[in-house]
Amino acid sequence: GAVVSQHPSRVICKSGTSVKIECRSLDFQATTMFWYRQFPKQSLMLMATSNEGSKATYEQGVEKDKFLINHASLTLSTLTVTSAHPEDSSFYICSASSGTGSYEQYFGPGTRLTVT
Amino acid sequence: KNEVEQSPQNLTAQEGEFITINCSYSVGISALHWLQQHPGGGIVSLFMLSSGKKKHGRLIATINIQEKHSSLHITASHPRDSAVYICAVNQGGSEKLVFGKGTKLTVNP
């Protein structure tokens, strides 16, 4: 099956710094990538949808200036959490779809962000 | 009311038991997904279906479009099946997923 990787798997940063999370599709071209966050014991919450070469579409309530998403190639999307605060501590997961008419999404292993 | 409802929320079983997790949704969908999330957090896609039934090993997923209902069955459950099982749907023609709250399954040896 299709493989999606995320890096880093865990990151601890200080309040006020920025953190970049990478999401890569390893064996297919991902025309669309999705970024989710998940708080403990809660379901996934979609943050934004990104299509290669265009601006990301953010869900209501998600600050686009705080969560910068770049989808510069068909195999890589990045999420940058700018000026991180402790309340940004969460589990961030990406998924990717090949956009070939299938609704299949392939999920990355997630990144656990802790802001101190 | 969540658009995707799962039941039960929590389920504890003994090894070897037959498990059923249910998912109901309220709007028309293009596809329904069953996902598995282990304690480490990673998510694995188990099934995507839009009609009928699919089987993979000890896992079976069914969907009834008219009744807007899907079930995930696990036969001969094993402790390694312990995980959170999430139902998610593509509403209409959207690529975006709408998630249920998940069912936490614990299988005891």
C-alpha cells in the first residue's frame, strides 16, 4: 500500500519558536494533502487541505498565519507552527490522496508536538 | 449531534470473541472508511467502501447505503486488535473526511 511519512515524529520546542513538520508521500504522487490535529482522547480535526502548487484551504477557526502550509511538490507538504504556544501542543497528522478519482487517504504516523 | 455516530464508545472483549462496531451517518456519502489507531497514534486505513461488503483476514466491513449504516466485524479477536477504531465518511463528492468519535476496543487475553 501507499506510504506516507512524517518528520519529526516528536518535537519539543520553547514557547515563541517555530516548528516545521514534513509530510512526504514515498511511493505515489499526492495531489492533495490534509493536515489534522488531535487532542488527547478526541477525534481528528481537519485543519487544512492543500493541493500541490496552490494555497491551502483552511477550516473555520484555524489561523492561516499561525499554521503555515506549503505543498510545493507532489510528494511533500510542510506545516509550520509559528510562534508556538503551549496550547499548540498536540498530535499532528497528515494524510495524502493521489486524486485519481479514489477517495482513499493514506495517513502519516503523526508528529507529537510539545511546547514548553 | 455528530454527523457520524459510532457505537459503542468503549468495548472490552475476551480473546477469541466476535466483535462488532457500528457506524451511522446522517447525510449522503461517496465513501465510508474504517480506520485503526493504535496507542502510538499512527492511523491505518482498514477499509474504504461505498457498497456491499469487504473482507481482509479476520476483519469484515459492511455497509447499507439505504439505512446509512456500516459495521466493522472482527472475528477471533486477539489482544493485538486493541486499538481505537474510527469510522469516517466522504460527504457528497467531497474529499474531506468527517470522523466519528471512535470506538476504543480492548481485547483481554
